[in-house]
Amino acid sequence: MKVLDSDFAKSFAKLANDGFIMGYHERNGGNLSYRIPKESVEAVKEELDYSKPFADIGTAVASLAGEYFMVTGTGQYFQNVLERTEETSGIIEIDSTGTKYRIVWGFSGGGRPTSELPSHLMNHEVKMLATNGKHRVIYHCHPANVIAMTFLLPIDDKIFTRELWESMTECPMIFPSGVGVIPWMVPGGREIAVATSEKMKKYDVAIWAHHGIFCSGDTFDSTFGLAHTVEKSAEIYIKVRSVTDKKLQTITTRDFIALARDFGIDLSEEMLK
Ligand code: 2HA
Ligand code: ZN
């Protein structure tokens, strides 16, 4: 089978396009990666080319040795992923030590994987181990309201989680463990990758101050849906804050406890204190 005919490549490109339509990806902002299941790699094997050299990842991800990922390319625009998937994106194979990768498909114009590859791979490793292999998608985007929130609130997981949960009733059901927030850091390096992966041990969403969202999920739909929900809730927070800094009423701790009981969700205790 051709890569472009596979369900995973179609869903990958669709997510990129959906994110662009939502306004989360100005210019070359954002990046996406997917840990491809073994059987899907087998299905497209005829198109994979093993002649390219291995390059350093910039960090070590031993548990990902031998895994394949579909990733967006550095400098590429999400706007173009749907129409020009093979040029804007590629498939990489991780070597047996988990320190190197090689391109086996795509990046047809001579491109390379996203500048955030170390963050993506370290977080794939954390989430793969934490979810028994269920999580396969890591998505990073630049939605305006989440970024705006990071100028208004202390960089604190509980404060952000509570504001986001309170802004829209579905939120605690969609991210019951809450969100992590990390202070501004230089993008693309090991430091932001390590700080993010510490948060992702506990959460499925990390907010990068003045930068964007980094999130993880099992399917393309649920991962995009998670980013979309966090951003929608942030938009409501910003609308409210734009009018007043005092809420007349909100969803209370007791309400969250009632919600958790009736819907059988395991809400983080820490966020309810
Ligand atoms: O431009 O979003 O964080 C790609 C990015 C880097
Ligand atoms: Zn970014």
C-alpha cells in the first residue's frame, strides 16, 4: 500500500488541516507526530527507503528503539500538509539505541523532521509507558487564547486547571487529571523537552507559557479534540476576563465532586483541594 493511501497518513493530514482552519498554525507554527503501529508499518513497507543515513535525535529514547513515527517537517506550514503531505511530512525510524533516527519516507523536497523532535519523542516515550502503549499522537499548536492566559495567571498547574475546568462544564471530563504549565523556555531543545515530559507523566496537556499547547492522546480525533477543548475553554476565560475580573458565580469544588460522582470520572484530588 502507498503511504498516502493509508488511514493513518490521511488522518494525520486531516488533523494538520483542521488545526490550520482553526487558526492554531500561523506560518510554520506547530508540529505533529504519530507512533505508527507495527502492522501499519508493514502495510506500507514497499514504499519505505532505508538508504538514508542515521542522524542524532539530540536526546535518548531507549524505549522507542525500532519504532516508526510520522512527523511534520521543520519550517513546513500546516496549511500545506493536506495537499502536499509527502513534501511537508515524513516517516522516521528510530535506531536500536534510541539516540538516532533516519528518514524512510517523505520530506521529498529535502526537508527534515520538526525542530521539536526531541520534545515529541521524549513525550512519546513517557506517554507510551504511562498508557501501556495506548497513546500514539503528540500535537503541538499555537492557539491564541491559551497563550493569552499565560500572561494573566501565575504559572501554576492547579490555577490553570481550575480556571479551565470552571470555564466549561465538559472540561473536567475531558482532562480529569488537569493541565501542566511550564514557564517560558527556548523552543526546540532538550530543556523544554525534559520539562514537558515531567508534566506529561501526570497530565495529557502541557501549556508552554507565551507559546502554546503540547498534548498527547490515543487517536488523532481525541488528541485534536483535547487541544480544541482546552483552547475553547481558554477563550471563554479570556472573554470573561475581558469584561470583568470578578465572576459572579462559577462551578464550585462541590459541583466538581458531584460531577465526578455522577459521571464516574476520576478527578485529580490535588485540583479539588
Ligand atoms: O515552528 O511551533 O515550537 C514550530 C514550532 C516550534
Ligand atoms: Zn511552537
